[in-house]
Amino acid sequence: MSSAQLQSSIHFLDLSCSPTQCGYCGGRGSLSQGMWVERLTVRDYQDLLDRGWRRSGRYVYKPCMSLTCCPQYTIRCRAGKYQPTKSQRKVVKRVHNFIKHGQKSRDDGLDTAKCTASEAALKNDVGSKKILESIQETKIAIEECKDISDKSSAGSTQFKRVEGLKKARILRRERYLEKLIKSGGEVKSKAEKQPKTIATLIPRQNSFALNQKRLQSDTNSTHKFEMQLVKADLADKQFMMSFHESFRVYQRYQTSIHQDKPQDCDIQTFAGFLCDSPLIYEMKDNKGFGAFHQQYLVDGAIVAVGVVDILPHSLSSVYLYYDPVWWGKGPNLSPGTYTAIREVQLTQQLDLPFYYMGFYIHSCPKMRYKGRFLPSDLLSPTLLSWHNIEHCLPQMEAAKYSTFADIPVTGPAVALSSMEVGRVRLCVRDRLTSYEEWKGEGVHSEEVEQYHALVGQNLVESLVLRWGGRAESDDESV
């Protein structure tokens, strides 16, 4: 690959900031600016992310934060410190139980024989009297629930709901007591409990292994669950082997979940949106950098695909699509949360510090789930510094747009270097030049100066902006 093909190249700018249809509130107040990219190094794209940009196919855009109807804040999770919440752990367990059993796992309480054996073991332990008493109280409570159930009217839906909640609490208590029995009756306080991590929840076979199906399920599971990472590259033979199957899942997802018309999510749209990336692939220290599809396969069929970019300091989530039929078979399987947890795991295993989740839109309730992947930070749209999301929430509750200027930073901000617009790199009529040199020919462009302000000094000296149309072919001088 020539030196010209190893540097970032911008086709043309789209800085009009014209209002468009908003996918979050439904109005026509969405405002952003962007650029069409021919090639982009992973390092340059990492720098763009840290300035509030994000890509959709080859189009890279940045919301006009103070003007747009739904401000979109770049959010990143500190992957190494991430601890799944209780609800997130439940999502993982529901998915794995469905794969193992083929249906929602139902816990009807401790088996009588097991309970009796456990009680017998406890009788030999002088310090376990209180646990035995708790078990007896639990049994009595269950019987009381049964008696109440028998006396209740068959048509009382509300009563059944309350009864179910009571039973659920009792069963949780029983499971807790069973753990105490197995641990010898030692009760640990919350402070003594070990924090929950991804490693305690999901298999470790999720490391970077390109084009290899990694088994995720037990051998005795009802369904065979595998994962595979493939390059998002239309010229890659391995990727093209599953391209059409992956497209069918994408189209089912778009038409079912987003109510798109089939002609609006055809194969050309799919290829341009999720398969034709401008990122230049690199290999370093046995790691691949660029755009990838993380495929989730059940019984050999694709049921979900997470589109991700692997960058020098992060794994960036681009898009998720899944088979709504398969995920609808089990109750509350939550594919978005489950796949996000798996992507955090991949970030950890690649030894990358951050998992970028795209944009956090506080004004859109369905997007707030991203804020539950803690610890996470939001990017200030003006200071380009990172701030703990938990400290930012009160300000976003008060107003849609905030710069977080009075909130402590959690990491270094992007260095604000000198603003020398003359150093913008241009390709004019297939000739590499600078804006300063071009201006010497009597030319002035407000658009180039606006581009300089948006991407910053370091990037304008790294990116090459084509001016006056696309070149017929790549040239060594570009």
C-alpha cells in the first residue's frame, strides 16, 4: 500500500447545518455538520471521537450541540473498572438460561430432598441454629402463600400479582440461605462481598480471534451458542461468506423494530451503512484495528451482529442489529444490554481502556440505558474534557444542553494547540498544498476555516481535504 493510501483523505465537507428529521424526538430540529471520508487512519478517527465526532458508514458527523433539538453527548465507559449492575447481570443470566434450557428458567424453590440433606448437615454445626430457623420460617411462609392462594378468588389478577411477588422474595431468601449452607453458615456483610465482574458472568472465549467461531455454551445446552469476529470489508472473502445472511437479519431488524420500508433498508443501504468503512486496517501486537462485525450465532445461524471499530485507545460501538424473531422467543432477553456487556468484555480482553457507546441523549428515555454502564464519562462539547456522568445528570435534568464547565474532569482534555489555519492540508486539482499557500493565489474560503475550527489543529495537519472534486485516481503525491 502506498504512502498516499495510508493517510486520511476527506472527499468533501457538509457544513451547512440544515435541520433534518430527528430520530429521537421525531421533530425536524436535528442539526449536525459532517464530511464524507475516503480513507481514515484509526488514530485520526480516535482523535475525531475525542472531539465529539462519530461515523455512519463513510460519513463522519458532529452534532451542533447548542442548536440541535436533542443534544448528543459522546459517552465512554472506563472498561477496566466496569462492574455490571444487578439488572445487567439478570439480562446475562436470562440469555444464558434460554440458550441452555430453550425457555425461561423457572425456579420453583429448593428440592425437598436437597433441603433435608442441607438441614442434616447443619444440625452437625452448633453455630447454624439461626439458619435452620430461617429455613423453617421460609417453609412456613411458602405454605401460608399456598393457603392464601387457595382461599383467593380465581379471577383476582391483582392478588395473583402480589402473591407472585411474595413468592419471589421467599425464593430469593431460600437461595441466599442455600449459599450460607454451602459456605458453612458464615454471613458476609455487603462491605465484605466481592464486587461482581464480567468474568463471573460470561465465558472468557471472546478474545480477538479473527474468523474463528468461539463456543460460548455448554456441551449439554439446548442451543449451541457461538461468537465470531469478522472484518467489515466487502473485499474480504470470509466476510462475504456470511454477508447475505447478515443482510437478511439487518432487514428483519429494520422493518420490525424501526418500521422501515424494505426499499429503505435494501442491500445497497446495508453495504454502504455497515460494511463499507473508511478505516484503514492495521495490525499491531497481534491486534487488528479497523471496522469489524461481531456475530452472535445460535445453532449456526446469525441472531445478532454488533458493528464495532477497534481503535488505538478504545472499542467504539457503531450499530447493533438482531433477529427480532429469535430474541422474541424468550421473555426480556434485552439484546442491546447483553451485546453491550460482551463488547465491554472484548474491550477488556484487547487491553483497551475505553468502550465508546456512541452518543448519550438524555432527552430520549430509551437511550438512557447507556448511562447505567458505570463508571462512564461524557465529553464536554466546548471544553473537550471528560466528566463523570453521575455528576452531569442533574445539569441535564435542568437543561438539555450543558458544557459541564463547573464539574470536575475525570481525564485529560484534548490539547488546545495553536490555531494556525494556514497549515490546513489541501489537495487542490490533485496537488498537495496548504491553505496558506493556496491563499497566496488570491483565494479565501470560510468553509476551510470553519473545518479547521471543527476538527482542530492536530487533525487538519494530519487529514488531507480534497478541494475542487475527487481525483480520478490515487496519486503518490497526495
